[in-house]
Amino acid sequence: MKKFSWHLWLLIFVLGWSACAPDPSCSDIYLPYVTASFYTVNDAGVETVESVQLDSLWADDADTLLYADTTLSIYGLYVNPEAASTTYHFCLNDTCNSVTFAYDRKEYLISPDCGPRFRFQNLTTEFEGFYDSVIVNKPELTLLGEVNVKIYR
């Protein structure tokens, strides 16, 4: 009787393990939304997160309100993956202020089973209304890290 070489045992192990391997994960660290937070700055220059009450918050491309009659300090604002920008309207007491988020979309592939995904990078903003300023804090939209956009009032 012939003994199996270690090469053959390794081949059997690899083939057996790969047959039981889980499907590829389609999880993604790149998110299709901007995290935006409101801030105030006192006379000493200290920045403080501020909860802001809004009557409504909606996007130009959406047919429904994203938030209605809510008070939050951090908002998750989805971007349109089929467009290069998304405009949101923050409304309180019949006054609306607009912030447009522009971004580069870069398509990439996690695996053939998952299909294409997008990275959203180089975030920029334009705003209209009573905000003092709108600052891009983190220009790439990912699970990791900080607030993307700081809105100062």
C-alpha cells in the first residue's frame, strides 16, 4: 500500500475547506450617506455640538420627508448614487435652508457575486440660508471616523 505525500493531503484539505467556505461578504465600508452635525462656537472659540429642531428635512430627489418634526444633533443624509450631487432642505418655521453635497463617485467591485459598489469621495458643499458656514470635515463617506460635514449656526 502506497503512502500519501503531504502534497496530496494539503490538496485534499484545501479543496475540502474551499467547498465549505462561506459566500463572499458583500459588506462595504463606503456608505451612501453624509453624516452632518450642527455646531455653535462660543466667544472663546470652543466648538459645541448643538441639537437642532427641524419641522422637516428633505432632498430634492426624494418623494418623502427624510425627517419630520425632529430634534437631533447628527443627521444621516443619503446621497444619490446615480448623481454627482444631492441637495437637502432644512426647514423650520416656514424658512428653508439648502445644502448641496457634491461628490465624486468611483465604481469598484468587491466580488463578482456582489456586483458593483461606489466610493463617494472629494465631498464639497454649497449652502444657502442663515448658516454661518458649512465645513467639510471628512471628504470620504465611510463607516469609519468622524462627522463628514459641520454646519455652524
